[in-house]
Amino acid sequence: MLRRPHYITLGLVVLLTLLVLNLPDQTTARLKLGIGSIFLPLFGLANTAQQSAEQAAARLLPRSVLIEQNRRLTRENEQLRLQAIQAAEIDRENARLRQWVGWQRQQPWKLKLANVVLRDPANWWRTVHIDLGARDGLTNDLPVLTPEGLVGRVSSVSLTRAQVVLLGDPNCKVAARVVNSTRDLGVIESSGPLDIDLVEMSYLPRHATAKPGDAVVTSGEGGIFPKGIPIGTIVDVQSVEYGLAKAARVKLAVNLNALEQVWVMFPSNP
Amino acid sequence: MNSLTTLLILLMAILVVFWEAAFNPIRSWLGAQVELLPALMVYTALRHSLTAVALLAVVGGLCFDSLSANPLGISVLPLFLVGLLLLLKRDLILHQQPFAQMVLGFAASALAPVLTLLILLTGGTTPLLGWGSLWQLLVVAAGGALAAPVFFELFGWFDRTLVYGPAHQTTFRPDREIRRGRL
């Protein structure tokens, strides 16, 4: 049976909830950051523990393994440097051709490495927190990727941390293109709550020739993601909306469950 | 209510939220992260006062939402409602029994996310939902069922270690005192 103190407390909690939910977006974001700063000492503690574990693991590695790793990385580094020289030459050629034809030169991008520090505790969102923030130059809507492909975009930024909304979250939609002869366009959306590696590519035209195994990349439309970033490969295609359109399930190139480090893309001349 | 225990409950709420956000293996393995705040609320509602329940709902809910993409404050009311319900019925519950604690942990951990989702959907937000959400709810509820007795044990130990126990009545009764005369 509810008594007077129960009514009063319930009223106060409802009032507080309504008040916080109806705050302006900017105030809510600041409040979130303020409350999130409670966790800063725990971040520090977790980082120290992780670093200690890594150092301990590094000490346990035999010298022969380290030497072999070093040789392999040196070889890889040399190959990449050669590729970079070739790419620079192609870039110069591309710039010359663009100048002749009169096309606008594409904006180059810079990359910054970030560690994934936290994941969304709620099961109905797919977001992570990274350890770069406004002091590192981050702003909203910057693309986030790994060497395998696209991960998502920055959705909110605090001084030292940022929240990244991952592919498959209802708030992360990406304009994409199938790498095939017809270059079918579609939109990457969320699929199911359990299939973290699968997303849905909707709004494919009904004459689309996309088939399982085709690669999917960003189309560059929408203004957030530059074109050509790998997203994944098509698993299956089906007709939807009474045959008026097609939708495909896409297996992501990146394993979102195992994200530890990501790259944030910055435009070179912000 | 002991203010030290309430403080410990609030500290535990912060730790629990951080653990949920930082510890990923359960999510990778079972496809869902366990929510421990409802299980903590079960302990608080059955052993502490209305003020402690309200404080846990506000602090725990706001901390949870600050690390999540949830609108800030959305988790406060569901947690409080779960706590209030248990608080009102606690005289009827055998809360000393671990099995009862597990059942309550299961029910609370299932109810709190459902209420949160209802508020989210009412507010026009579209979270990631599907048939897989039922499995996620089962994992969350099972996690809560396992966590509730652990919280009872843990805070029982805290109480025994840190809090003064109630003073027991002595066996001395003045009416049974033998008064001796001069002889």
C-alpha cells in the first residue's frame, strides 16, 4: 500500500526524470559529460592495469619471437614505403589530370589513432567511447575506421573522450555502393540486435545486379564519409516492398566485437 | 538506514556501471551485456529505506545513461519503480533465502530494461530491437538472478565488518532480581 512518503518520493523522481529529459540538447550533453567524469579515476585505473598486463606479457615473450616479429615488420614497412612512393606518384598524376580536366581536387584526410575504452552498457545501442576528445581536434560526424574498413562516426565529443556510433546502430546510416558493373547504390542500416557483424543495405534499385560476395564501399554521398572505404561483402539479396526495391544483408569487414584501436579521419584543412 | 551502507551502495552502483561498459567478454560470447543495477536495487529495496532506493535509482540511472546513447535520465524511473514495488512487498518476501533473491533478481532485471524500452519507444526514439532482443532479455535476467545473491552476501559482509550491530538485550531482568534482606 502506497503511503505518503512513497507518493512524495515517486513524485520527486518522476519530476526529476521529466526535467532531465526535457533539457535542451546542449545542456544534456554537458550534463552527460559531467556525470561521465565520475568514471575518470576508473579509466585511469583500468588503463594502468591494462598497461601492466601488456608489459608483463611483453616480458614473457621470448627474444627469438621478438626478433622474428621485428624482421617481419621491417619487411612490411619497406613494402609499404614503396607503395607509398607509388601512391604519391599516382596522386601527383591524378592532380595533374584533374587540373587539365578542370575537376576539383579531393580533400586529403589525416588519421589519428584512438583506443576504444568503453562500450555502451545498454543492449539496444551500438556505441563505443574512444580516448580522443575535443582537445585532440575531434568534432561530431568524423568517420572512424580500421585498416579492414569502416567502423562508424563520431557522435558526441567531450574534452578527453568521444562517443562513436557504430555501423548497425539505428543512428548510423551510411550511403554505400556495391562494387559491381552497375555500381548499385543503397543505404547501410541496422539489422538485428544479435548479429553485430551483419547490417542491412536497403533502398537498392529493383534492377540492381548485386549478388553474394560483392564488395560494398562508401559512396561518398551524404557528406560525412569519403567514398571508397570498405564496408563489407554481400551475404544475400532479396526483393522487398512488393518487388519495388531490393535489400541485401552485408557482412561487415570489421569485427566490431573485437575493436581495440580505431583511426579517426580528419579533413586536412578543417 | 545506515549512511555508510547507503554510500557503499552508491559506490557499488558506479562500479557496476563502469564494469558493464568496460567488461566485454559476456557481450562477445552471449550477444548481450548483463545489467547489474536491478539486482543491486533488489538488495537495496529489501534491506534499506525508501531514501536509499530513490538515491540508487537516481545515481545509478544517471551514471548508466551518461555512458550510454540513452537519453539522459531515461533509466531512473524504471529502476525506481522496480525498487518501490519490492519495497512495498518486502514484508511478504522471504528475502533471507538465496532462491528468493535469485527469483527477485531475475524478475527485476527483466522488468527494468522492458520499462526503459517502453519509455524510449513512447518518446519516439528507435532503439535496436528485434527477435534477438528476447534472447538479450533472457541473458540480462539470468545475469541479474546470479548477481542478486552475490550482492546480499557482499553487503552482508560489509555490514558485519563495518557497521555496528544492534545492541542485544541482556539477560538481566529487574523483576527477577533476588532482593536479600538483612538476614
